[in-house]
Amino acid sequence: MKSIKIIIYSILVLLFITACSDDILDKRPMDKLDSEALLSSPEGRVSFLANLYYQLPIEDFLFRPQGGEFNFRGNNNGKYLPYSTDEAVHSEANVAGFLHGQNELKWWEEGYKLIRDVNLLISVIPDLTINEEERNTLMGEAAFIRAYSYYGLVKRYGGVPLIKELQIFEDDIESIKVPRSTEKETWDFVLSECDVAINNLPEDWYDGYNRRPTKWAAYALKSRVALHAASIAKFWNEAPLSGPAVDQGLVGIQASEANGYYQACILASQAIMNSGKFSLHKPTPANPQEAAENYREMFEDPALAPEEVIFLKGFSIPGLGHAYDFWLQPNQTSNGAPHPGRMNPSLDFVDCYESYNNPGQSSPIVTTVDGDVNNYNGFDKTRTYLRFNNPYEIFEGKDARLWGTVVLPGTVWKGKTIVIQGGYVKPDETARIEVDESIVVNGTTYYTFGGSDYTEYSGFKVLGGRMTKSGFSFKKFLSTIDVPPELNQSTNDWIEFRYGEILLNFAEAVVESNHNAQTEAAQALNSIRHRAGHTVDIPLTLENVLRERVVELAFENKRNWDLNRRRIYHKDLHNTVRKVLIPLLDLRVDPPQYIFVRRNAARERARTYLPKEYYRYIPDVGASGLVQNPEW
Amino acid sequence: MKKNQKLLCFFKNEKWRKTIRTMKMMAVLFLLFNITVIAGQSAGDEIYFNLKMKDATLVDILMEIENISGLGFLFKSEEFEVDQRMSVNLRHVKLTEALDEILDKCYSYQILDNSNIVITKIKETSDDPVSQPVRTITGRVTDEKGDPLIGVSVVIKGTTIGTVTDLDGNFTISGISDDAVLQFSYIGMQAEEIIVGEKETIRLIMIQEAIGLSEVIAIGYGARKKETLTGAISYIKSEDILTTTHSSLAQSLQGKIAGLQIRQYTGEPGDFNAMINIRGFGSPLYVIDGVVRDGGSEFQKLNPEDIESISVLKDASAAIYGLNAANGVIIVTTKKGSMGKVRFNYNTSLGFITPTNIPRMADAAEYMEMRNDALVTIGESPYLPESELEKYKQGAPGYEGTDWYDETMKKYSNQIQHNFSAQGGNEFVHYFLSFGYLGENGLLKSGDLDYQKYTFRSNITTQLTRNLTAEVNFSGRNDRKRAPGQIYENILKGTRVSLPTEPVYANDNPEYLSVVAPTNLNPVAYADREYTGYNDDRNKFLQTTLVLTYKAPFLEGLEIKGLGSFDSNNYGGKDVLKSYKLYTYDEINDIYIANEQRKPSRISNAINDNNRLTLQAHLVYNKTIANDHNVGVTLVYEQRQGWSRYSYLEREYEFYTNDQINQASVNNQITDGNETDWANLSYLGRLTYNFKGKYLVEYAARYNGSYRYAPGKKYGYFPVISGGWRMSEESFIKNNLTFISNIKIRGSYGIVGEDVGVPFQWAQGFSTAGGGGYEFINGIYTQGAASPTIVNPSLTWSESNIKNIGIDIGLLRGKLAMEFDVYQRDRSGLLAVRDVVLPNTFGGTLPEENLNSDRVRGIEFILAHNNKIGELNYSLAANFNYARTMNVHVERAPFQSSYDRWRNGLSDRWSDVVWAYDLMGQFQNLEEVIMSPGQNGTLGNLKELPGDYKYRDVNGDGLIDNNDMLPLFWGGEPKLHFGLSFSATWKNFDLFALLQGSGKYSMRFWGGGSYGEMFCFGGNLPAYFYDRWHPVDPYDPNSEWVSGEWPATRTKYDVGAMYYESAAWRNDASYIRLKTIDLGYTLTNDVVNKVGIDNLRLFVNVHNLFTICDPWVKIFDPEKIEGVGGVIGLAYPVTASYNFGLNVKF
């Protein structure tokens, strides 16, 4: 009996052990989800889309043009895209070589990584257990992302390989090599993806995650893309290139195609303008002061201007913060970190603004009685300079947006009078400019930079890049809180598409294609000027439209691409040094008054833009077998 | 009934000497040889019983008595006349009465331990009236250390009369004539013969066999006698491990086992990171008490006192462990209880630890002289005026300088060990209980670096029913390492780099630690937890095992076993990294200016809970068929699972308060965590067959599944076949060449696997971590999910193909023994990323695949000799292993040229080769510098000075560049390992000495570290550089040069090709060192017995006493690796220790 019992027990033990058997190996990774598990829930979709939107090549506060990095949170020394244009000079770095190298503005592998990710999404959408509406919206978002991605590529490289499906590599490398499409095909693909997005995206998001692209964002993208493509077609011959890439149509579009693209831009823009969903932020200010503040506050906090914002990229802590406040603050309002004052708006840029008393014209800053604004030879005691009691008096009557974009010498910012002074003219008529000196005149001590200690002023001293050397400090986008945030702690949101840009895209397309919507376009142009405090309408001319783009979209990282698509770069930057305005205290008179000297920026080498740079260098064509862009 | 036939089977082929030893090794033997020791219900004599049998054989009758009494009989079957039948009818008799009746005068019997009865046939000659008078003598048998040997077989030569020694090693034997010769035999000991003569008592010390042929060795899911092994398996016993006193078990094994390569990288207390490597294969698999308990540090932390034996599976015999056994297996068997009264053992030692060597850094005067040279020789103005330099040389007040090493480090630290164990058992229960403590202090003067370990073990075996045994093993460890809030490497770096001209304290005020040039590495501050906080690591570790063994009564030789094991390790790491102040003294204002370091203070807790569950079911069957055919079958099902959970918390202090996480600020806190879950499943089997113990064949295989691979790719099949021929059993040797006691030729071939690659690489999956995020709602950041990487669904284990051929030879009755092995392992399926350049529009990178392969080849031998001269017993043993690894296939891009192939090719070449410039000597003068080929590219020889190194222009192009490099050195991994041990006993003294060494490797302290670069980190430099080329007048660069060992001192910016790889910096690191010397004295019983002690041994042992090697390598220690964890020569020094201890048995 006993032994039978034992046998039974033993068998039970054995059974127990083996019962646990095979399926113990059937484990799933604890840090991975399959597409169904992730993407069939709204939260999972948002989570996956977050990574895709994160990768979008939005040239925002964290865009580092050198090396072409997005979401860059390292030390970029305060170098941003405006330095490549005529908008600004850098306080410290000599940016002569800015963006001329093979890696600058690069976005290739990263672009195709994003395209792979979005192609993967597209490949699984049909199999997800979600309702039709959700499926369509997801298709719309995927198309928007893909359109934006290819737009990022085509504006840099011209025609690129169009990879529209998830590639699978097994053994045959040749099967995954895709040749470049023509530039036209590439733009067309972007536009067709915009259309898919337009057709599938909702007009509004109701699920709370409302910063995703809407139908209107897709229209806005199409407006921008079509204008870009049209410009390439129209202005290709301004800087023609040659070589295999040109012969095969990989770069360049026939001029005859231009109007079709302008038409697409006009239609897309009109869709937004006629939707009734958007308007300019505070379109009718009472006076220029109000206009300046209305304009500035929209960039400090886009949430104040929901009527103008079509699509934005948010910043938050924890999460993603940027460093505009850290790097670009005037020296006097920095938080003590030794890095403010990097962005110095140029005189070339400041000159563009209209004066209210001379509508329709750029009004360069006149510093001398003779009114000669083309003399950049520095201080000349024989010339008669206009004298001012306050350094900002010279800008009075200029477009309100200048005051909203730039910290002008002697103006108040965050409760402090920002002192920007480049030197003085001694009673003996010698000028001391950009040297750190002081002098006693009639018992009063005067300092070249306007103060005895570097904390008391914001200009011209060579001190670790803290001080402006252009005579202007930067304001647009900065937050007004007293102590600016530390590195990458700023959370102002970035407006990627706003109504103002759409109006200008529309106006430009109408002017360039001589479209019959002239009145509508003139209205669009002037409504923007009205918002800036102008009261006198100006006619719809190309010059007026382009000036508006410069001043309205200043520092929004559009200028680089405007110069590019319109083929202005190589003319604008041709052995060119940016211009600056140096306020000097004139001690020849008593009491001393301010005079201004127009001059070339100090410590800057002349810059030249080569036509080949309209198309960037394609990395590693050896492995991909692609045709390289001309002259690289 | 059948059970007893099994008994017969066993004894049929065995000599008497096997019998009682079984109890000591019961746990092992139970499983393997099916010895049945039947524990009775009570002492035999107190049982009265009835016995009625008809026409039964003697064996039948004895068996029935076994059933009734629960006692076990041991006898030789050939002594029984099986055919003789008898009838008995006994009523209410005692056991002894019954036996007297049944055995009559033909057999004698002896009751051992009240549970076993040995029956021997009484030789008829003893009845011969003509023979000489017979008498009875007594004696005692001990081992070399004086411990009694229990169960030694004592037989009168030429008769079947014999007995075995009892628990105290005593025996009594009667029927002795004066010319009788007594034969003594015992497992693992050399057999002895003693002529009785007129002796009344006999005292015998038995000595160990050089290579114990009859020792039972754990081989994985079973055990095997050495003589029938077919694989390459090494074995070490408890007492040979314990000859070395060290906190790490690895150090107690180094040099003692052929083919087990061990290297200690550092001597840091609590750092169990020694390299352990079988035959050059890589990190082995560890099995402790039949359960895979992997991880080198778990093994190294075992209390050596708990270990009964360690087996090392070195060839394809490891295939029984399937996956993860490609690098061989180390099997540890812990001590178990044994029959008899309790035996207590207390062992303690106290040791002093000191670095084997540590390079001295320049003192203030030397430093200043060399610092001055560094400027003068390159034509710049001197570093300091001559008068100042003179003051340093004189050591004038205020110019003495600081010896940072002395300020920070002690000359000696200490270690202490206590071990206490109790071992014993009765018919029901056998137990081994132990408790151990180890404390080791670090060399920091602050006393803030130490390690403490507490271990316990309780191994209990109980007989549940007659056929069912339960074994419950329970062991635990609690250990803790305390260290200051700076890693040791930085502390040592502080003593290397900080300038000797800097003071420890500002204004010599001990309240204010000084700011120190060049980089504030004030090691005195670093080493002190008051300043820098601390790193505290604790482990709580439990191992539990339950084994049930059932001997099937219905089929003899069949055994069923179930094993369940659960282990749990709880790790808690706590770091408090405080911010602290260093000061400068402002003499004018008499104030101390604080310089805050490492702000803010941080605190972190890391918690890891690690669990492991193993379940096994065994089916074992052994049978001898027709006397000569021994067959064994083992079938095992095994599943192993593990899971862990890790959490990490960190906070920052606004100001330091208490070292509790909730006392720190909630700002900037970090949390992290992850979990793992794994499982393996196996079916394995082994078939053995031998014919007359002469021709041996074994086949084993494991069908092994791993959780980490894709469905359909989870299972692998790992077979091994091995065979042996015991040539010495053949009659042409056995009968003719009697000096040969053993010759065996053996070979094995098998396939073993190794888990490679990150788990789940097959699973295409999105990861919720690692993606970029997006702010969909103002102020709320949504963390993004990363898209899947490209997967490799066919990823699998790497496969090793292992071949081994060996020969074992024993001569002169085991006095001389040798083993020789040749082996090769071909490994394929190593991970690499395929070398195809994907177009960069693909948007992804390729995953790892099983592409690369390599090969290890090696030889190995053991030589052993032992002997006895008078009262001196001694043995000598040598082991040697030489193995090299060759890369067979290394995935890479096509070569650009034949030069590219020669210079950069790796495939089909030995690995670990260093390319270097061929050193021709030092430039003797400027003329020679100018006339020699340019060494610095466009700079020519502008930066070279007399004394700098001159290299050979191999290709004769007038330039020294990359193209002139040659494969001149072996790299940093030793390829040759050997050990040479000597042990001896004389009277009450015992001595053990072990020389251990490695060779075929080189060592260099690279530039970028203090030892290989002058003024590295802008700091101090080693004193050896003082013997240097320099101008006679240190203030005149044009004065004559004085030659020296090293080039002229200067910073790395001012040197030319001085630091190029060459024999100037890279040295052969081969060494031989006296690893262990251990001297003991055992107090004789008479003296200590009075205080109740059986045995008292006092001992002294020394670890790493001396080293012979290249003198330059020696100052760093050849075993220390050149860069542990990326630090260059800054690991904790390798240490020597001097230990005193005593061992008491009572």
C-alpha cells in the first residue's frame, strides 16, 4: 500500500513539474508593443504620432542649421538660421562660412528615417481595428507628415527618391535602391500628399489633442509648398546650373510650370481665407504703440492669438524647452549666465521698414543732414550728423513692427533702459568707437559704451559675445518674465503656419502670376499693414509684397527660403558685409547728444553665396547610387 | 526482494573498501551507484522478531531481516554460496541471536553505527590448527592532517578477512598471524600495505592519490568515478581550496586547476570581478548543487568552507547543459551531513593586506626639476628660478611637498574570517550547518572603504520512508560594501595627478582642505565620507533547494528524483554624493575662501529584486547486464525561470540635511525602473555503456529552448558523444607491466550553444520609451513611442563545436600521474552586423545577425607525484594550459588593397595581436635626431630630442608612419597559464605552496593615463621618469645632455613620436608568483583532548608573497588589467595578504 502511495505521489510531482511545460517560453518583450496594441487606442496613436511630429523638420527655436539638426538641445552658441540671411549678425561668431559646408542644412538620413516611420504607419492603418473616421484621420495625419517630410527634402535637395511604401530588405540591395525623381515630380508628390491630408483631416480636433494638423494646416502647407515650387520654376533661370542632375530634371523646373503652381497656392490660400475660421490677431490697433505690442505678444504666447494660428509646435517643461531667452536676451536683462545678446538684427533689415509718413517705401535710417544712406565709411568729422536727445528718436515714425521685433537703443525692455552705445566723439572731434574708454568732460565722466560696468549696457564691448555689435538687440519671441529661463528652459510655442503668412503667400502668387484676384490680394496685403498701425493703403506690387514678407515674417525662419526660392541669395550675398548702426554720444555739444554712424559690421568677413548652394549636397551617393547635385 | 539483488550487483565489482565511505558521500552516491543503506527504525539489538522461512537462500533470509529490522547488510556476493538453501524458524529473537543462528560459524558479522551490518566469510584457514597463533590487533587510520578516516577497508592480505574503520578511524581486526600483511584502501587515498609483525597497534596516515581514480566527480545531472570519465573534467576538493585565504573564491582556485584561467583585476574589497575563464573560452556557466546559478560574482562570493568539491567541465561534456555552456561549466557541490555524532569545526584567520606594488610618484623636488626641464629643453624660459628649485631640492621649510599617496592610503589593512560548522547525522537525518563571517578593510586612511559578508548554510538530508529521501538545502548571504562618495579610481587618480607641491590643507589648517592643482582632485577629500558622502551596496541573497529522491522498489536500479529550487537576491545600492568645500587661504585678509565642489548634493537609491526558479525531474536507471555490461540511462526535464524588478530613485538637495531620500528636494528628481522575465526549458538525456569498465561510451544530448528567440527558433539540440579505452585494464598491460596502474585514452566531440543577442530581437515592436515627444495640449508633453527597429527573426544562439582528445596515465601505484589534453573549439554564429552598405534612403540600420566565427585551440597537461619518505608525505603537482583564439570570419567591408588586407585583416588570424613600431633605441644626440627618418609627418623630427625613441623605417621611405607598424606583440590577455604546487606533511607540520603564472601577453599603460604619459592631466608624474635624459645644466638648454632611462620630460604637446606603440612602453607581462604558501601545525590529540578538542591546527599563510616578472611591469602588478572600466591603471591595487589562523575540531 505504502509503495503504491509513493508511486502515486511521485507521479503527481512529475505531473506538476511537467504541467508547467512549454508555454513558459512563450514570452513577449516587456518594452515593446505591436502595432495593433499601440495604434488601435487613441492614446497609443497619439503617443506614436508624438514621435513623428517630433521628427517633423519644423525650423523652430531648436533648429540648428549648422549640421541640419532639429530639436537640438546642445550648445549651439546661439547660432540660428537668420545669420545666414540679411536679417542679423552674430555678436561673436564670424559667420562668413555659415551654411556653406556639405553638412549645413543637411536633412537626409533623418528625413528618410521619418519617411520610413510614416510609411510603416501607412502600412498598418488598413489592418487596425478602428472606425472609418479614425482611419481616415490617421491617413490624413500620415499624409500631412509625409508631405511635410518630402517638402523638407525637396526644398533642400530638389528631386529626391520617392519612397512611398515601407521598404523591406532581405538580401537584394538593388531592390531597395530608388533613383531620384525629378524636382517637378517631387513637388507634385508633396502637393498630392497635401491633398490627401486636406481630404482626410478634420476641420477641428475635438479629442483634446488639438495641436495636431487640421484640414487648414494641410491647406497652409500646400500654400507654402506651391508657392515654393512656383518660384523655382519662375526663377530657375536667375541662377541656372548644369550637369547630369540638371539634364535629368532632378533639379530645376520649367518656367512654363510656374503658373500652375501659383494657381495651386492661390486656391489653397483662398480655402483658408474663405473658411471664416481665421483672421489676423487684433487687426485694428488704435495706434502704433498698440500695434507693436499686439504684434509682439502673439510670438511670446501664440495662445493669445488663436484666430491667427493655423498650426504650431508646442514647447513645455518637462518635455521640450528652447534657449532663445538664454542666448538672445540683451546683456542687461540676462539671468547672469554669460551668454546673452547673440542675435543682432542688422541695419539692412531695419532699413526695410516703412515709415508711416512715407507709405509704400522702405525708409532707411538717415543719420546725416545730407541724407546719404550709402556711406559706410565710419565716422567722418566733416559730415554733419543729425543729433538726437534720445537714441530711439531716430526711429520714430517707423513701422510698429520694428519696435515689436527689435530692442532699439535707449528703449525700455523688462523695466530696464537698454543702453546700446558704440562710443563717443570727444570734444576734440576724435571719435572713440568700440573701445572701452572713459573721458571727463565738464566734470562728468562719460563711457564709450554708456556705462562704467558691463552690466549697465548691452552693446559693442567685445565680451564673450554678450553685446550687440549691430546697434540693435533682439526682441521678437522673447518672454517678458523678469528672469529669463536657463538653457533650454524656455517654453514659448512656435507658430509654424499663421494666417499672416497665408495672406502674403496669396498676394505673392497673385502678383507673380498676374492672377485676376488683384483686389483681394491688395486687401490681404493692406490688412496686414493695418494690423501694424498703417492707415494708408498701398498698391499691390511685387516690391510691396516682398517688403511685407521681410518685415512681417522677420526671424520666423522664412527669409532663408525666400532668398533661396526666388534666387536672390547669390545676388544679395556677393562679397557682402552686413551693415550696422552705431550710436555715438557726441561730446562736442553740451549737453551731449546722440549721433549715428552707418557702417560695416565689425569682425565680420564678407559673405558670398554660390549658386550651387540653392541645392544642398546629398550625402553618400556612393552607396545609394544617386546623382549628386550640381557642383558639389 | 529485488532491492537486495541490487546490493549484490553493486558489490560484485567492487572491493570492500567502498562500503562505509558511502555514508560520508551519501548524497552523491545515492544518485549514482544505488547503494542502499537502509536506515532502521531503531537499534538492531533492541528488536525482537520472528522469522520463518523455508528453503530459502542465505541472501533471501538476510533480505527478510533487512525488511523487518530496517538494517542494511553489506557483503560480498561471491563469498555467498548462493545455491545453498536452508529453513529457519525463529521466534522472538534479538537480531544478534538471529544472526548467530543463521550465519553459524561460516560468517562473521559486525554492526556499524547500529544500522549497517558487515558480513564476511570466515576463512577456513583460520581453523587450521597448524597455522600460527592468531591474535587481534587494533589501530587508527587518519589523513595527513590527522583527521580520522571513516570506513577505510582493512583486509588481511590473501584472505577475505577484513573490517572497516569506525567513526574515529579506529579498527579492530582478529585472526591475525604474525606474518600477516594488512591492506588498507580508501577512496581517493593511496592504498597501503603494512606488515603486522609484532605490532600491537597500528597507526597509519594515508596520503592522497595524485589523481584519485576512484573519486566520484560531479559531471552534471549525475556523478561519475574518475576512472570511468570520458570527458575532460577537472576536480578539486575542499581541502585544496582552503589552502588559500582570500575573500574571493576565485583567488582560492587560481593556479590549482588545469585549464581554469583566473586573473584578478583589482584588489578592491567587495569587488568580485576576477576574470574566470575555462581554457580561454570565455565566462563559464556556474552550477551550484545541481542548479544553474549563473554569474561570476555569485560564485566568487561563496564561502569556501561550505564547498565539498568543484568540478570543471572543460570540453563538450558541458553539452549536457546545452545553451550557455559553450564556455564550459563549473559545478560546485556543497558539504552535506554524514552519519555520526556531531562534529564541530571552527576556523578563524586574521590577515594583513598590502598592495603588491604601487608606483611612487615624484616628490616635490623631483617634480620641480622635471617641470623645469619640460620648459628648458624646448627652449622656453624656466619654470622657476634656480634659487627656488634649490630650496625644493634641499627640502627647505615650506618646500617639503606632499606625498598624496601617503596622505590618503594606509600601508596595511586587514581582513578577518570566522567560520563555524556542525556536521553529523543519524539514521533519519544528516545535516551540515555553517555560519561564516568575512570582513575586509580597504586601504583608505579614512577607513571608509570596507566589505563585510555573512553567510549561512543548512544542508539537511532526511529519510522520509525507506525509499524516499528528502534533501533540503538552504543558504543565504548578506553582504555589504561601503565606499566613499567618489569612486576609488578617482581617489587614486588624485594621488597620481595632484601636484606634490600642493598642500593638503589650506594654510596647514586641518579644518580646511585645500584647493589642489591641477584639477582639484584632492584625494584626502575624495576618500572621506564626511566630505564626499558614500556609496553603499548591500545584497541579501537566499538559495533554497528541495530534492526528493525515490528509489523505485519495483525496478531495481531505477530512481526518480524531483528538484525544486528558488533563489532570490535583493540588491540595494544607496549613493549619497555630497557637495563639499575646498579652500584657499587669503593671507592678507586671513580668511579662507571656500570653493564649492560638485554642487548640488544628490542622493539615490537603486533597488533590484532578482528571482530564479528551477524545477527538475530526473529518471535514472543503472544496470549491469551479464556481469560485464554496465548500462546507465539518465533522463531529465528541466525548466528555469527568472524575473527581476529594478527601481531607481534620485533626488537633489537644495542643502544637505539627512541621507534619506524624502529629506531631499523634490526638484530635479529622477526615477527609473525596468523588469525582466526569462525562461529556459530543456529535455536532456544521457546514455552510458561500458564493457567491464574497460571500453567506455557515452552519449548525451540536451534539447534546449530559450525564451529569447523567435517562435520556431527557440529550440536547439546539443549532443555530445565521448568514449574512452582503459588500456591498463587489458591483460597485456595488467599482467605484464605492473608499474602501470592506469592508462586511459579518451575523446569527446559535441555541440554546445550560447545565448547571444538582446532578447526579443525577432519581435517587431513599438517602444513606449525612446521616442521624441510632442505637446498636443498646451502645457502637457506627450512622450512619444519609438517606431520598431528592423528585426532579425532568424537570430539564434551561437554554436560551439568542441573536440577534445586526452590521455591519462598513472604509474607506480598512483605515485606518478599525468593527464594530457588537446582541444579545439570552433564557434560560429557570433553576432555582427552584415557588411552591406544600405542606401541612406532606407531609413534604418540592419540588425545583428549570426555571422562571425572564431576558433580556440589549446593544450593542457597535469603532472602529479606523491610519495612518502619516512614520516614525510609530500606531493608535487603541475598544471599547464596554453590556448590561443583565432578569428575565423570577421564581417567587414572588402579590402581596398593587399596592404589593407595585411594591415587591417582579422579573419583567419590569431586575435589579441598588437601592431607596433620596431624600437631601435634612443637618439643619442641632436645630430642623430636630424639625420634620422622623419617621425612626425610634416613636422619631421622637430619635436624630437636626444633620448627620444627611434623607430625602424620598415618600408624605407624615409618616413616613420603607420605603414611602418608591424605585428610585434601579443595583447593584454594571457594565453598561457600554469600552476605548480607542493604540499607536504611531516609529523604534525603541514605545508602547501603554490606557484602560479601566466604568459604570452603584454602590458602597457597608455598615454592618457598617469603611468604612460609625463605630466598627464597637467599633473604630477611617476618618480621613475626622473631617470631621464636632461641637460647637465637645467638652466642651459645647450649644455651637454646626460643620458637616462627615459626621454627628456615634457608635456604631451611638446613631444614627437615618443608615445608611439613600441617596446619602449609595451612589455611582456609574463610572470610567476608565489600565490599561496600555507604552513600549519596540528596539536596532538593527547594535549588538546583534555579540553575536549579533537584536533587543533594553527596556520600561517601568505597570498601573493612574491612575483617574478619584467621589473617595469612589476611595479603595476602583472595581473592588474591596464584599464578597468576605462580608467587607466587606476584600479585598486592588487594585494598581498599575510594571514594567521586556527582551526579547531571538536
